[in-house]
Amino acid sequence: MKYLLINVFSCPGYSLLIHGNFKGMTDEEIINKCKEKDIFHNSEYDSEVASVVEADDNDIKCFYGDIIEM
């Protein structure tokens, strides 16, 4: 199980913290899974300008209570 930070570079930009088993998945597959779960503000555009990075302890503390289980 991993914590991943999804950064959306739209105007205004935002980030989401997701948690789940992403073993063997590419960034594109993870973003598509997020799109399917409808977690983006604007699914069509935001999924095109999103990136995936592994979350660190500070990210997890910052998003505590707002972690999206996948």
C-alpha cells in the first residue's frame, strides 16, 4: 500500500493524497483510476494536467483526514 500525491496543474491548481495498492501501475493508469473514481474537480481537463509523486511524511501529515482510499 502506498500514499501518492496527485498534483493538478490547472488554474487554480490543487493536490490530492490517495492511498491504495498501486503495485505495477503506471502514472497514467493511476490518473485514469482517479478519473474513474471522480476525484478531480474537472475530470476531463484536470486528468490531462495531473502528475503523480510518492507522498512523504509531511504530505501525509498535511492531508491527514483528507486521504482518499483507492
